[in-house]
Amino acid sequence: MAEGLPMRMPAEGLPPRIRIHEVGPRDGLQNEKAVVPVEVKAEFVRRLARAGLTTIEATSFVRPEWVPQLADAAELMPMLADVPARLPVLVPNERGLDRALALGVREIAVFASATESFAKANLNRTVDESLAMFTPVVAKARAADVRVRGYLSMCFGDPWEGAVPVAQVVRVCRALKDMGCQELSLGDTIGVATPGHVMELLSALDGSGIRTGELAVHFHDTYGQALANTLAALQHGVTTVDASAGGLGGCPYAKSATGNLATEDLVWMLHGLGIETGVDLGRLTATSEWMAVHLGRPSPSRTVRALSGITSHQEQ
């Protein structure tokens, strides 16, 4: 990469610093056909931390038959005890929470849906039934002084139902907030959002009493809109953005979902805007190149491809 690129051209009205919530080890690897060895997963997390990522979603405590790619969660977490980063995990129910708590996990996430069709496909429950299932999970986690994030899928569109009314998303967000979730991640699960839609939803959430500082955004790049949507969210004041190293991931229950927003693509844009991330783009790119070798295919990240071969020596 030529020195001084990307050029830093700050824009007015944007946050000075963004926290990237890295989801590659969980949301990325859960969608891989092959099961990645636990030692490789642990090294992936370590390399991401060395690249400067401070929040790395490590794994999920779901039943192995649901997501066999993450069946080694109990083996993985002790291997990460020395990693200097926040390591949240996904839990589907109280049993998953108990398994996570027994291993000393201090941050968890629950995974809800804004639509009935996806709630049925993903959780085999209605939206309200899934919220009822999560209520004791969140209460128990908060009682143990564990931080709780609430994921909300299908915020901008559903492959079965089509358009999702903004008021419907706000209702479920409000329910997750009221049960005790300290952060809400708004998921564009099939990648159909556009910037105007993003701003409309964020404004509606403001009107419902949910502060922008309690929100994160989670965009997929199916229609090439992930960075544009992220910029719209930043203009609204959002300061937490989910991304996946190398653009890994999709959604095993929504076949039209493509990869997550690539962390490298996000960092390139943010650094060009003069927004601090704490991330070393060279180290991060090298990490994704290293993981691509283990996965046996090139990274879908445009930035990784553009920088390929330039930074890989940093992690040799």
C-alpha cells in the first residue's frame, strides 16, 4: 500500500472514534461448510486482538446439531483466557447461558427476530414466544453482572415477508431494551437496507426513547450497500459497528444472505474519514489472508484483495 493512503479527509458531523464489534470468529465461521479446528479459531481471535480489535465475538453456546461449526465453544473459551479484548458469546437460552457462565464469560448476546417467519425458521417460536424465552436469560445474566447485547434480525427486510414495517422493528427493540439488553444490534440480515431506510429506523428508535449510544448496526453487503448504510448510521450518531474480518459470514437460516460487511473495508473508509478505530489495517489484512488459507478460498473483502501480498509478511 502506498504511503499516506487512504488520505484522511474528515467530514463534519461524524463521531471521532468508532468501536468495531468483530463478529468473524462467530458469525463468520458459523456459516462455513467446513469445521475449522479449535486451535485455528483461537489463533484467529489472538491475531484479531493483535490487530487492535477490542471486541471480538468469540463463539456461540448453541446445541452442536444446530451449528456444528461452533460445537467446540467450551473447549475454545479457556484457550482465550489471555486475550486482551472483550470476548462476548452468543447464547440461545438459559442452558447456553449456564454453560457460558461456568467458563467465566462476562458478555453475552441473545438473538431475536423482527419478523414471525424468521423467528420460526431460526428459533422455532413466534416473535413473542422468543422474547419470553430470552427474558429469564437476560435477567439471570444481568444478576450475574454480565453485559447483555440483543441482536435483532430482519430489521430492513425479510426473505419470506418482504418489507418489514419500521414500527414492527421498534416494538421488538423496545421489548429487548425493557428486558435488560444494554446494547441493541440492528441486523440487515439479507442486505436489502438503503441509507434512507437506515436513517428512518434510527429516527423512529430515537422517538421510542432508545438512545443512539445504545445501538449498533450490522449490515450485510448483498446489494453493495453496507458501507453506504454504515455512513448513514454514523451521520446519525451511531458509534458501534459490527463487521467480520475478511467479509466472512452470512446466515445459515436465510439463504439469500451474503457476507457481512468486511472489517477491512470498514476500516479503510473510517480511516479515510479521519475516524479512529485503534485497528492496524496491515495486521488485520494479514490475519484475513491467513484465515483464507485455512478456509481454502480467497477473502471476499475488496480491501483484502486490493492489499493482498503487501501486508502478509507482517504475520508470517
